[in-house]
Amino acid sequence: MAEDYRHRLFASYNTTHASHLDADDLAKRDWFISYARKNYVSHLKHLDPDSARILEIACNKGYLLAALQSLGFRALHGVDLSPVDVAKAQSLLPEASITCTDAATYLDRKRGSFDLIVLKALLEHVSKEQVIPLLEKVKAGLAPNGLVMIEVPNMDWLFAQHERYMDFTHEVGFTRESLAQVMRNVFTNVTVIRAAPVVGQGLKTKLAAFIRPALVFTLRIGFRILGEGASETWWESRSIIGIAKAE
């Protein structure tokens, strides 16, 4: 019954949820290109763009893979449970290998295959008891010295309450401590970083980018005075990224 329920939610995910949030394809792709440059590229310098095999699990409409393609990466693969999203990703990335299937089943067939596996906005959709088993399959899918990057919403963010409940398929939330905790059960040398925001082109977003540092600084002082560990949380970061290498 639970699997039928989840299959129904994800099969209709685009029409019932994502299509009501997404911008047009070009705007979304351009945003992801800026986002990938800011948060991913510096960790991928050891990879050869022509030969590095990259997999994104829950690739959605392929925006992040398209961003990586724009940065020179060629051997791109993606899996997703939504047939609509897979079709869109295949249209956006005709040279990539995009498959509509369950990630665990796919990884069982691809052991030791990838130099980079990315999970962006996926782990929060996985039930708690399935998180570590999924990460074990991810590790098995990595080639020697392969890299995993796991991005999730940050539950220490100031508006994390909205982030947690804006999507009915969200199962669990993470802070930098709990993301590191589950990753250390599978990987060694785990690092968790803040995801940096991308500033848009409009006057409103540019003004926000100008005001944001002063506002963050002021709130940090306030939280430090408040105590109770408030100043130690990453409340200003909407997302966090866990990074680890296969042994």
C-alpha cells in the first residue's frame, strides 16, 4: 500500500506540484548553470570533462545535468521516477542517458560505474529507514575515488518550516549535523558545506543581494546574544551539500 501511494505521488509529481513552481525551461536552466558554477564546479576539478561518468539520481527535468553539460561534461546519466520529467530531460539532453526507473534498481546494475553521483533535493523524499541503504547503493555505484555530492534543504534555515512542508512527498529533514551523521555511516572523510545563493538579474534580487550581508550580520549578533546555540546554526543557508569520496 505504501509503495502504491508513493508511486502515485511521484507519477503525478510534475502535474500536481512541480509545474506549479517551475519557471520556464530556459530560465530554469540558466539559473542552474549559475548555481552549478557557484556550488559544484570547484569540487569537480579533478574530473576529466570528456570522460568523467556522471549520474544524477532524481534528475527531475535535467536542469542540473544540462548545467554540467554547459560546463563541458559529456558522459551524463540520469534517473527519475516521473515519466513526464524524464521525457523533458531527454528532450533537453538528447545525448545523455536518462532513464525512468527506481534508483536502487538502477544502481544494482551499475556497480562501480560512476566518477560522480549527485543527489540534489532527493534525500528528503526518502523514508528514514531507507536513507542509509540508498547511500550504500550509491557508494557501490561509484568507481574508485568516485565522488558523491548530496544536497538537501537545510532545516536550520530561518524558513525551514516552509521548506519542510511545502512538498507532501518530503519524508525527513536534515541539518549539517544529521546529514553528516548518515553519510558517515557509509562514507569516510565527509564534508558538509553551505550552498551559496544565486543572485538573479532583476532590480529586486540585486537589491536583496546588497542588503543581505548587512541583515545576516545583524541577525548573527542577535542570535549570539540570544544564546542557546542559536548563533552556531546555519540559519542563513537554504540548502546544504554533503561531499564524500569512495575509498
